[in-house]
Amino acid sequence: MKVTKDQAAANKEAILTAASRLYREKGIDGIGIGELSRSVGLTHGGFYGQFPGGKEQLASEAITRTFESNVWRDAKSVPELIKRYLTLGHLDNWIDGCPIPALAADVARNGGAVSSSFTKGIEHLIDTLMALVEGENHDEKYQESLRILSSIAGAMLIARALDNPELSEQFLQSVINAWPAAPEKKQRAAKRRSKDED
């Protein structure tokens, strides 16, 4: 029986949703096309009908999907975003969490279209951060955004790898403690400059 366009679209959506979650849980090379297809009730042939470019196309599109559904959305400030990101709930939730600590090493090994999708996702997150950070100019905001992204994703990556829960939590808390203090430091520096000018 021929699959309708609506059913084909639904099948593709189901595969992308499953892949974006399972890749974060098991890694890009940790799950095969057959297992992935079966998880959403499709055959091998059904999979290739949706992804003629094979696993690379799927991984590329799934990476894009992981950046669309993450903990970054709707943050109103840097401290809020950092506290929301560096939680014990996120630490334990590989499947729905940020793709950076879950997939960066896999992406580096795969390269190509997968790396391109990951890069676009990172660039979007930098733009999201730049709208929230303080800075005198574009370059300052850009550099601050890179520091925040590196700090929180790095802390999450390290914390997940540890078998010491207390140390894992300390990594997360150290970053939470560091970033909200930054605006206060800038304000103090600005006051000092103002006094010097007087």
C-alpha cells in the first residue's frame, strides 16, 4: 500500500524525534538504522525513503533537531539560563538535555554534514547568549557568550563523566557561582573608573 504524503511526513518526524533522543543517549554510532527504524515501527526501506542520504543525512537533521528542543529556550537572563542548565535533573537527563556534552565527541569523529549542523546549532546558541549578556560592544558580548557556553557545557560534560556525585555537583555549582558575579565586578570597575576620572 502506498504511503500518503501526510504519513510519510509523520514517519520522518517520528524518526527524527527518536534519533535526536537516542543519539544523545547512546551516541551517533551507538544505534543502527535497523534498531532506530524498528523503534518507530518502520522497515529499512521505509527509512531510506525518508533519508535517501542514509545515516549521515539522518544524523545531520537529528542534530539540528536536538538544538531546537533544549533547555535554552525562553531564558530571560544569564543567571537564569545558567541555573536552569546546571541542574541535577539535566545532569541525569541525557535524552532530552543539551546536545553539546552528549554529542560533541561523536560529532567531531563524524565530521561532514553532521559537524555542519552542530556548528549551526552552536552559532544559534551564541546568538541567544549575546542577547542576554552585558558588554560595551559586539566583541565583548561575543567573547562573554563563548566563555559562558564553554563553561556550562564543559562543567556538564565533566560532571557526567565522574563517579563521585558530590564532585559532580561541585563542578556545576562552581560555574553557577562564577557567572552571576560578573556584572557586579563590572559595576565595581565602572565606579572605580568614574572616581579616577573625578
